[in-house]
Amino acid sequence: MAAAPQPERTPRGQGELLRSRLIDAAEAIVAEQGDPAHATIRAVTRRAGVSPTAFYLHFASREELLTALRARGFEEFRACLAAGVAAAGPEPFDRLHGAGRAYLRFARERPNVYGLIFPRHEPDDRVGLASFEDLKGLVAACAEQAGVADADVETLAVGIWSGIHGYAMLGRAGKNVRWPDDDEFVGLLARAWLGAAR
Amino acid sequence: MAAAPQPERTPRGQGELLRSRLIDAAEAIVAEQGDPAHATIRAVTRRAGVSPTAFYLHFASREELLTALRARGFEEFRACLAAGVAAAGPEPFDRLHGAGRAYLRFARERPNVYGLIFPRHEPDDRVGLASFEDLKGLVAACAEQAGVADADVETLAVGIWSGIHGYAMLGRAGKNVRWPDDDEFVGLLARAWLGAAR
DNA sequence: TGTACATCAGTGAACGCGCGTTCACTGATGTAC
DNA sequence: TGTACATCAGTGAACGCGCGTTCACTGATGTAC
């Protein structure tokens, strides 16, 4: 088979392609193995079909790769939430509910990416801040509609965010505990903090 | 100095002492480094002042050591909560508040032990179950006193536990967010889920 | 009371492995003249 | 149009390290007779 020899090497001028291929490989490893510790330089380059040394053409260190991976995961997470809100229509409580559902679906379907962007140690401030600002907007609209305008919106948002994050993290523990499903929990959470307006 | 030569070796019949010394060493490493991955067999035995081979006199594998460490951490956590409840007196809401404060203090003072017993992956069912049963008892007493006796206690407990766990995990993220302090948050959380009874 | 033996609580050297990182090299593709 | 050269996108061998684990050994302390 002397058929067309495939270009095994990235064409000239597009060397940056390998960079995203390496991030892809790292994401796949994290998704499969769960622990970012498995995304070693050698494992990532092996998966990308490239020699370990090629790694250094695009990253100065393993930490730099993980930072890039977290940044990508965060973009995807935030886009997922935005889509959930947009699909929910104009009503404030519907929008908050849509965000909550999207949040929990992401955490459930991609637990390892979720774990990467909300790490136990050295939390990424950008994640907290940007997501939290989004959430505060949704909560403020609900509070206004519910007539609890005098409430401290920031505190309400903290309460709701804590609840949803805790539920996402604990959700798989304790088989003997009857966990409400995502939809039900988001509803209960909004009612608990924002009153029975809906 | 030919003073009394210290017994550098555990006296006969008390070989089990090394077992707990190894767990001590592992706990110290986790507390200092944050990540259980650093608690390798060699690092643990080095810290305990013993040869790597001595490890196998007491544990069949590294995983067995980590299991023992988690079990110990969980005992300490549960004892801490029980003490917080006992010190709070007989009033149901005071007791729930005491548990919540103790929970958050433990998570704040010993974040790495907390992270070990509420791991992101492979959650330990015993932890979830035993702690959750404790919590359900406290919540049931509050619900009864608050006159929301018709409410689903299990669901209320899920909501409160999720909130407190989420707050504990997120608490250090986002410096620009104004987090309520532990006491205030526990109060808000109880009021949100159990009504304004207190 | 002495002494041979068993047990206990370890040690020390060695193995093969995967890791991060460095170094010198390669071979195709473009560009200047 | 040819050709020398530069650049790009990598490769391959090697290093020293810490790791888990195995193996044969040691030396003090107790026990049977």
C-alpha cells in the first residue's frame, strides 16, 4: 500500500495545533482517571502520539498545562450555565432555575472537569468571581420580583451557591440517603432562600 | 556521654505501637502538604524514623494506611461535632447551631483532614451515613419545635448539609465576595430551611 | 541455674518502573539571491 | 530557474530521582527443659 503518505506532522505555520491537542489529551486523561495527578507530561504526550520532548515546545512546565486546562474547563462551564439561563426565558425564577439545572448537570456529567475548576486547594479566584457575579445578577432579579428587595443580595447568593455546590459534591455519597433530584433540589433551594414566591 | 542508652526499638509485645506512629506520620504529612499523594510509604516511614520495609509489618499496602487514616479522621470529626452539640445545651436550635459551628471550625482548622474524609472521588459511605443520621436527629427536633412537623425531615437535612458543606468548601475562594462568618451563616442557613422560628 | 531455641521488631541492599528534564540531532518546507 | 540557507516541528537517547516491593538478614528478648 504505497497510498498517499499521510502528513504525520503538523503543517508548517500551524505548530500551535499541538498545543490544543495536548490540552485535549490532558482533558481526556482527567475525565477518564479522575485525578489530575495522572496527567503527567509523559502520559499526555504519549496520548497525543508525540514524544515527551515535544511538550516543551508549547509549555514550560506541567503546571502551565494544568492552568490552561482549568481555563478551558471554566470557559465550558460558564458557557453551559449561560445556555441554561438563555433557554429558560425571561422570568427571573425560571432563569435562576435554569442556571441551577445546568450547573448540576455539568457537575454530574463531567465530574472531573468540575473538580478541576473547583479544586479543594488553591481555588481559582477568577472562577469564583465571574461565576458569582453571574449568580448575583440572577438572584437580584428574583429578590426584586419576590419583593424581598431589602434583603442582602450578596448573602442570598452565597447561601444559594453554597447549597448547590454542596449538593453537587455530596450528591453521590450515602446511598441510603434519599436525595431529591436536581430539579427538585433547585426549586427547594430557591424557595428556602428567596421565600415561597414561586 | 555514655548515659542511659535509650530504647530505640519498641519493647517486645508492643509492636502495634509502630502502626499508630505510622498513621501519625501520615496525618502530619497530609496536614502539612495538603495532598494525600505526598503520604508515600517511603515518606511516611522516613518521618516515623523507620526503614521502608517496616511498613509492611503493619500494612499490606499504601491504600490500607490511607483507609486507616480516613477512619481516624472521621472519628475525630464526629467527636468534634458531638462535643459542639453537647456544649450547646438542650434547646434544639442551639444544638443545631452548635453542630454547625463545630463542623465549620473543624473544616477551617483542619482542612486537609476534612478533605480526606469528604473526598471528591470514592466517597466513604460510612461518613455520609453516620454524620447524616446525627444531623437528621438535630433537624427533626428543630422542625418539631418550629411547628413545621409536616415537612420532610430528610429533605431539610439534605438542604442544610449541602449548604454547610458547600460553604466549607467554597469559603476560601473569591476574596472579593463578602462571606458571612461561620456563626452568621449557620444562623441564616437554619432560618432559610426551617423558617424564622429563631 | 544454665543453655538452646523461638519469637519479635525490625534493617539494608537491591530490583524495575515511570517520572521531569536536558542535549544534540533530523528532515521537510519555505525564502533570498 | 537553481541553489544555498534559515526555519519549523519535531525526535531519540540519556540523566538522576523517588517510588513500591522483595529478599535475606540481625540482634535483643523471652521461654522450655
